[in-house]
Amino acid sequence: MRNMKLDILAIGAHPDDVELGCGATIAKEIAAGKKVGILDLTRGELGTRGSAEIRAKEAKKAAGILGVELRENLAFADGFFVNDKEHQLEVIKIIRKYQPDIVLCNAIDDRHLDHPKGSQLVSNACFLSGLRKIETFENDEKQEVWRPKHVYHYIQWKNIEPDFVVEVNDFIEKKVKAVNAYSSQFYDPSSKEPSSPIASKNFLDSITYRAQDLGRMIGAEYAEGFTTERFVAIDQLDDLK
């Protein structure tokens, strides 16, 4: 059976990165009929709270809330994976397997070292995936080369200035619900787990108020921001809203 072709593949260093960075955008694209998948690079096993096993269950629940077609995990070493040939080839295999037109990935700079590291790893793999002399195989069959048309980076902890924003008025609630699927990670006043920067009420509230701030800049209620690696082409000036 031929693998499903995706319109969009959203990639995160850890389970919950995608939901936090672009969950509302994903939900909006799915509502518009796009096929979207999620790839987690690690199991998040070094997280202060919870465990890899708990996060795997939470990731499955979040994927169901967003309505993605599939979710895979490469199980790279949390905190210690590197941007080298071995890791690039594993990401290339996924890109060639699902042939996404658009890849969404981690922030280009961030508090957690895995985020910019994952960002660069995925960006490199997207380019290398289009080179014919790099051969990869799935089930002993040679994969076709594939290079996504666009690679966009969502924004995470740091307030990076976006190159463009997506209005997500009708989808912020679904994003928050998907984030809250990770009950081991985020604010819970009854939790006995150790404290962490992302487990505060302020951080949970920031999911909404940061989206409101970006929305304010474009005359919308809510928005999510992205950076891009190259110029975005338009046909006419009024394509820009």
C-alpha cells in the first residue's frame, strides 16, 4: 500500500511542542480539508514532570483532539540528539514517506536547547531529502526523493518577531484543549509533581494571551506566528491581508 501523502507535516522536538506552537493553525488547516500529520523527534523522557510513557498517551489524546491523520515518534535521545547524518537520514525517511508540501517545525531560537537544534535538524533534512544521491529505504524499497515546498518555524518560549501570522479565531479553544491533554506537564494546582517553568498558571494563560496579542496586530481575536527561511511569493499585492 502506498503511504498517505500529507499536505502538512508538523514536527516537534518533544510531544506537546507542536500543540503549543501551532495547534490552532493545524486545526484550521484540517477544518479546511488538509491532511496533517505530526512527528515527534523525542519521547520527552527528560521532562521534569511525568514520564515518556505518560506523555505518549497524552500525545495520542492530543492528536485525536486536533484530528490529525497520523502521529509518529522517532525516539531520539531527549536533550542529547544532534544534527548529524544519522539523525538527518531518519527525518528524511519520514519526509519521503509522507511527502508533505509544508513542514512546520520548532522555533529557530528558544529557551530549550532542543528547540533550535530540532529546528535546524529538520530544516537540513528537508533540503537533503530532495537530493537523488541520498538513498533511503522503507521495507527494503527505495524511497522517492521529496523536498517540501515550504518550511516554516513556529514560535515557542521566546517572543520572536514573526514573518507572518495566521488568524485562528475559531480554533484557539481546540488548541487549548489539545495542550491540556498533557495534564502531566502543565498547570494543575493539585499536582504533587516538581514545579517547572511550563507548569505555572502564567504559562498556561500565555497560550491565550500571546495569541490575542498577535491577533491584535492584525485586527483579529487570535493568531499564531511563524518565521520563514525564504521569501514568500504572492501573485498580487491584495493577496496580503
